[in-house]
Amino acid sequence: MTTTELQENHVTTGATVWLTGLPSAGKTTIAYELAGRLREQGRRVEVLDGDEIREFLSAGLGFSREDRHTNVQRIGFVAELLARNGVVALVPVIAPYADSRDAVRKRHEANGTPYVEVHVATPVEVCSVRDVKGLYAKQAAGELTGLTGVDDPYEEPEAPDLRIESQHQTVQESAASVFALLSEKGLA
């Protein structure tokens, strides 16, 4: 093989970027914006959207603590598998429990796979105004219970790699801050 062919076949380091935060915090919007930036750099990227995962990979799971843990572990497994094969896996998933997120991080560490945790720390008051899926309105009307951050727990990350307050910046600025962190770590 020529040098050019070797470069074209070279698999760059993958990583998992987990964006955690409340419903309507901006996780998925930031992930898709970031995916575009990474693709412009020639990176292979997959967005593991929490709603799509629940529909296709975790169908049948409810929202009990155990089911939420199982869902996060399944997503974490797929993300790590992609990441160790040179893909940047962007995971905009609430993952409300610290122990579930920690288990995913430990799986990545055990396999030597880069893992970055981003807390999209949008206050519940802002999320309820955004209410992209109408969840906060349904909860307020008594049509929904178990809404993360309202009547179900959300354990904020104590030491995320990056904390974004999306209410104070544009989607592009939020994605740029994640991109800068990935660049600093040699992952973008």
C-alpha cells in the first residue's frame, strides 16, 4: 500500500460523548450540531438518540429505576462498541442516575475507550418553557408522572468533563465548546 492508501484506511480514535441533562435541556440539538462539525472534519459520527434507542433497542422497557439503568447500559454498550471502532458516538440521553453513568464510564475505561461526559445543565424552569415534547405540560396537567427532574430524580454529575448552560448560549456556541474539549483531548 502507498502512504496515501494507508492514510485513507487509517481509523482515527473513536470516543463516546455522553450529553446528560433534563428533558428539553438541548442535548439532542447540541449533539446534531456537533455531529455536523465533526463530519466536516472527516470524522465518522453516530448520534444515539435516546428516543430512537427506546423505540428500537429498548422497546418494552418502562421508566422504573431498574429499566432506566438497563436502558443506559444498553446504550453505553453500543456507544463503546462504536467508539472502539473509530466512531465518535454522541449520546444525548438523560441517564438520570449517577451510578448508571458511572458504570458506562467504567466500561469505557476498562476497554481503553475515550469517554467524555457533558452536563447540559439547563434549569428545569427553562426546560419546561422549551417543552419540546410536551412532557412538562402533561405532567402539570396530571397526565404524566415520573418526569425526570420534576417528580422523578435527576442526579446531576458532580464532575463532568464539561458543563454547558444552554440557556446562556446558542446551539452553535454549545456545540463549539464540546468540539473545543474534544480537540483539546485529541478526539476531534
